[in-house]
Amino acid sequence: DTGVSQDPRHKITKRGQNVTFRCDPISEHNRLYWYRQTLGQGPEFLTYFQNEAQLEKSRLLSDRFSAERPKGSFSTLEIQRTEQGDSAMYLCASRDYSYNEQFFGPGTRLTVL
Amino acid sequence: AQTVTQSQPEMSVQEAETVTLSCTYDTSESDYYLFWYKQPPSRQMILVIRQEAYKQQNATENRFSVNFQKAAKSFSLKISDSQLGDAAMYFCALDSGGGADGLTFGKGTHLIIQP
């Protein structure tokens, strides 16, 4: 078990461009979460999947954000028409249904110029 | 809505001494989980300790222990025999939605270990 992985680790983009991030959870974990963390703040919940179903979305997740988890394995988070305010660390976490502990990935740091 | 408050932006402790990080929270649920996560400069979050609200006994993990006061909605973390490797951001987090709403985090406490 190699833990939760995220790709890319860093992404620099220009305002208005689309970006996509990938998260590979721990293989037997059926729950997957996305968070956003800005400098000096704690992570904020964005969305939650149980298997392939997206069950919760925060109001922080504007229409420009979309997340998928096809086949209940890896997940992608896409941001369309990026804005400077989207600059943040995007964290992915996974957990097993039966035990309440979330394991976090290293995050993807997004910089929007 | 649930909230988590960490009132200490930064704490400093001498190596080998004990430090306590404070956390208060608010939730209308009676069943919930509380966590302390550590985020070292490499930024990967690591679980330090967790507490189930229905358990009255305070959780302990080696040098880390909590003081869980349910009525006061307080959840402090005590680190004994502080080590240089304990230097990090520490986040208190609450899960009162059965996992469906994700974790609610505080703003964090930056812990400095003085050699």
C-alpha cells in the first residue's frame, strides 16, 4: 500500500485556462474527499464520493469545478476558466467505510497567474 | 453548521518539555469524531490522534494525549517530551456528519520546537 497519491504536485497556469488534477486513493478505500487549502488556513471540504457516486458538494464548489470518480477508483478534479482566487493547495483524502480515519495525499499546489 | 476554533496561531516549546494545543468546537450532533492532524513543512497531513465522542476515556498515542471535555466542547492536545520532529502545523478537525460532509478544520497552530 503506497498511500494516497496525487498528480501533478505543482501546476502553474494562466487565468482562464482549464486544469485537471488526479487523485489515486488507497486501493480498498471506498470513500474519497477533495479539500482546498489556502495559505495560513485549514483545509476546506469541497466534495465527497462513496464509490463512484458523488454524494456531497460544498457550496465552495462553484459551477467551474467538477469532480468525477469513474468506476470508484481514481478521481479527477477539473477547474474550468481558472481565476487567481483558485490558487491553493488541493488535497485528496480517502478512507474505508468502516473506520473513521482519512488518509491524505501530498496535494496539488495550483498557481494561477 | 459545525465550527472548529484554534485560538493559538503559534506556540513555542523547548525540546523535551510539554506543550498543550487548544481547540474548541461546536456541533449540534451528539455522535461525532475529533481529530488532531499534523502537517509538516512537506505538507502531507498525518493523523496524530482521534477521539470518538461517545468514549469518555481520553485517547492516548505514545507521547500524544488529548483532554476531551464534551460538555465544554473542548479538545486539547498535549505533546510530552517534545522532539524536533514535532515541529509542524497542527490542525484540529471535527467529523459530525458520519463522514458525508468531510472534516471541518480549525485554522491551525504552528508549533515551534526550540533546541
